Amino acid sequence: MGIKVAKTANEAFAEGMRQINPDVVAAYPITPATEIVQIFSQFVADGLVKTEFIQVESEHSALSACIGASAAGARTMTGTSSQGLAYMWEMLYIASGLRLPIIMAVVNRTLSSPINIHCDHSDTFGARDSGWIQIYSENVQETYDNLIQGVRIAEHPEVRLPCMIMTDGFILSHCLETMEMLTDEEVRDFVDEPPERENLIKAAVENKPITIGALDLPDYYFEHKRQQAEGMKNALRVIPEISKEFGNRFGRYYGFVENYRIEDADIGIVVIGSTAGTGKEVVDNLRKKGIKAGLLKIRVLRPLPVEDIKNSLKNLKVVGIMERVEGMNAFCSPLYSEISSCLYDLEKRPILTNFVYGLGGRDVKIKDIEIVFNDLLKILERGKKEFTLKYIGVRE
Amino acid sequence: MKEIFEIRWHGRGGQGAKTAALLFGDACLSTGKYIQAFPEYGPERMGAPVTSFNRISPSPIRIHYGIENPDIVVVLDFSLIQQVNVCEGLDEKEGILLVNSPLSSEQIRKKINFKGKIYTVDASKIAIETIGRNIPNTPMIGALVKVTGILTLEELLHDTKKKLEVKFRNKPEIIEGNLKAIERAYNEVKGE
């Protein structure tokens, strides 16, 4: 079994990558994800991995290089954040459309402007429809565990989609925290050799040429997109299988979502990322006062685990959806839209309301989450809501 | 001791406030405690005021936000107490202020409005005499351990030695100097 160590999420990403030992890594440094590449390139220089490390001049080139390498059959990884992810944009869709199981370590940071290096989830939320699997992490341990599982999920023959693993910028990326690291051998055994797939090198070796990325006009494009959508749908079945195998081997089990004291709750919040831990503390405090509070943490956002979300929230009376993203649609944040569509078909559904918090790294403390729960309690008393969207911790 | 013990470090960019939090966190980890160590990211110019934080707990730590009410504040640079409110959020009864300064705690108290416990140690002098440079962070960890009792001196020395041996294999004098600095600060810290 593994050993207890202190690592930041960036270190955990880099160590995980070392243990996975990918064939190719192409990346460009950006705050707060720089350390991932910095530490990993040292592993390459020290000969601890067999990885071909490609230095590139931009994130667009980084993902382009990953796409080329992955198309050639290499197990391929990269890492980025914020503007770097934004600069990869058109290549994100190419990676997923070509069904290339690239793994990307993403450190969540807001998008400019105004320029800011701190955490919110606007960067990866923008990429939620790009065909990548998206897994978010609450702490350093989950960052590491999600990365290792991500490889298996992405490469699964019935999924074959790229996968992003998220961690919160600075809050986790630069927070040294106790975690349990697996041994190199355990990780190696778990990720194993990638399952076979069509690729350029294989095609060349077998002298059976293939084309990747050919022009695909109205006669076939639709069918290919339909197949891609099926891959995402299959991920709904594959992710729990991989998580179960991971849990059986290493003792840490993960679902699409984490239900925290929500089974018998009247009121609850939905959160993503590091705020979940702070939220659990608030839930415990409320429970001590006899208030039936709960928390739903979304770990996997793509594919969207509709059934899990429905099951978790169907018996609640009031639900507050907390999000580190502003939707800029004069209505609500993106997660609110997604959760409310999940629940729409239920005959009896909770009152939903939306709280946007923590933009640009604004700290969210126990008292901020208490404000949210107080609002939910008021709605519970009155039986109706008076607002759909409220901002927590902003001066206005 | 409450469930989660919280520490705030004040220093100037380049003085090792971040490293101190990381080293101390790591040393606590080696005794089986759960830890967090994180800096506050702002303009990190050399000489600018910086802060970093530790959480230490016997059980896993779930919360992730800045520390508002530390149990102890460690000041690596004496001149900061005129510039930053180092006592912010510190409890007037239970809170502890630990300052790197040749002054006594009574002399410090005259300069700031704080009624809690104040401890001082001349960590800069100790660092110059033992390590050869004014790097007050390692001796301050020694003083912190004495004042809080979170670790024993032996545990701290053992862990620091193990870490420095990896980094300074070919410079035994640096390892020796740092260990001596910790031990001296541990013995020389005074206060009320």
C-alpha cells in the first residue's frame, strides 16, 4: 500500500504523471500550473521516465503536438490553466473528435479580463461541451487519484475520449497537504499498457495505411459525431467500473458525485471542487443544531451523471447550487442550468436557487456558506424563493 | 489543543516564510499528524510583506480557505510589526505572538497593542552565527516548537536532518548549522 506524504496538487499531478510514465508530454507553462511541467521536466531530465518531453512555444502547439503523438499511438499527457486552456480551444474539439485519449491536468484559474491568476471554474466550464471527460477534485488526494483513474477511463475502448482532471488553482495547486501516494508499481499495474487502438505507427508497421482527420462533409460528419456522443454515453458505464476497481485495489472509492449527509436532508447545496470540504464542515455544524442539511459534490461533470444527480436531490425541499462561474446570461450560472434540467422530469422536485461565489479567487469561508444555508432555510420556511441568483462575498 | 491548530507566518519576500510553513508542515506530517501549508499569493517582490499558513490536526483536514483566527502568529522580520497588523484575528487571551527580535516581550508589547502572550528570540543573530546567513526561518521553527509543544525538539531535529541530508549531501556544515540554529532558538526563546 501507499505511504502518507505531503504534496501540493501540482506536485501530486507531476508525481502521478511520473508513475503513469506516458510516452509523450507536450506542455507550456502557465501560472498556477507551471510547477506540473517544471517538476515533470526534471523527472525527464533525471531519466526517471521514458517520456519524450516536447517543448513548445504555446498551448495551441502543446495540444497540437499531443494530438499528433496520440494519433501515432502514444500515451500522451499535458497540463495547463486558464488562458492556456483558452488558447487550446480549437484543438480541444479536434482531440475529442479524433477520439484521442489524451490526459490533461488542469489547474482551474479564472479567465481574463480583468487579468487574475486565481481560482474559479470559468476556464474548464467553458470547455464543458468540447467532448472531453471532465473530473473535478476536492483536495490533493482526489487530484492524484482522479489523474490515475482518468488514464483508464479515457483509453477504455468503448470511451476513447480525452479527459481533463481539474484541481483548484492555488487553493489546492499550491497547498501542501497530507495525501497517500501509491507505489510506482501499484500505479503501473493499474494503468497497465493502453488497450490497442488504430494508430499511425501501427498502420505503418502493418503496412495498412489509415487516414486520421480527413475531410468529413455532410455525408458522414453526423455519423462520426453520433459515435463520439456514444463514447461519452459509454463513459457513464465505464467510469464507475474503473472507480470500483481503483477502490478495490487501493481502498478509496469514488462516485460520479459524493453525497454528504444528503439522504435525509431537507436543504442542501451542490458544489464542485475544494469548497466541498468547507461545505461539509458547515453541514456538520448545522446537523448538530438539528437542521437537516446536506451536500452534493459533483466530481464528474462530463459525462453529466443525470441519474445520480436526480437520486441525490429528489427528496430535498430546497437546493442551493453554488458555483465559481458567472454565466453571463443575465439568468443563472451554467451548473444551475444543468442541475435544473436533470431534475425537470421528476414529478416532485426541490426548489432550486443559485449562488455564485469565489470569482477570481475570492476566498469562501465557513460564514459564506452559512449565508447560503440561511437563505435556503428561509426559502424552506416560506415555501418559495424570492431570487434565482445571488452573489456571495461580493461588494455591491 | 483544539482540533485544528492554525499558524500564520509573516515575513518579507525572500526570507523563507513559505519555506518555513512547508518545512514545519512536513515535520508535523512525519509524526503522523494531518497538515496543510500554503502561502498567500500576492505581489511576491523581494522584501515585500508576505504571509503563509499552516493547519495541523490529529485527523484529516477538509476545510480550504485562508486562516482568519490563527492560534499563533510567527513574525520572521521584526520591522513588519510597524507596517502590518500582525495581530489581526489573534485572540487577546489565548493567542500567541512569536517575534524574531533581540527585544524582550515587554519591549515588543510597548510597540503594539496586543494583550496575549508574546515570545521573542533573536533568530537572525542565531542564523548568522550558526548558518552564516540571515535566514531566520529554521531557527524560528525551533522556537515555534518550544512555544507550542506541537512537536518535540527531537522529532523536529530528526526530520530536519533527514530532509537536509537529501538536499545538502555534500555540505555537512549547512546541515550542522541548521540543526544547531533550531536547537539554540528552542533554548533561547523567551516570553510570557
